[in-house]
Amino acid sequence: MSERHAELLALIAQETNRILTEKGEAAVAITADTAFLDGPLPFDSLDLATLIVALEGLTGKDPFRSGFRQFTNAGELAALYADA
């Protein structure tokens, strides 16, 4: 994992836990394998959209500018931002 990818993963973990705690959920450990939807994370599609908007604001990057790109976990999302 590159240093940039690790930094982005840490940012994703930070923002994911911010969203969770604002919902009244407990913060959780986020790894590259953490699935956003249909997993143990109490995250729904609105939370995911909120995360994407926050990441765009923090990074100045929009990997979805030309359309949706498939991802299921935090590592894949970090890779999208690293490549943007």
C-alpha cells in the first residue's frame, strides 16, 4: 500500500467514524477490507453519499466526475481517490 493510499484510507476512516458518531453509533476500526453496505458497519446509502461529499471537499478530488465507479470497501474507495 502506497503512503498516499494509506493517508486516504486514514481520512476515510476518520470521516466514516465522524458520520457514525453523529448518528449516535459507536466509532469502529476501519480497515481496507471494511465494507460500507451490507456488512457489519451501521452505514446506509445516505451515509455513503455523505462520506463521498466530505471526501471531495477534503481532497478536492472527484473520482466520480465521469460517472459512478464500483467499490465495496474502504480500500477500493481509497484507491479511487488515489487515482483521481
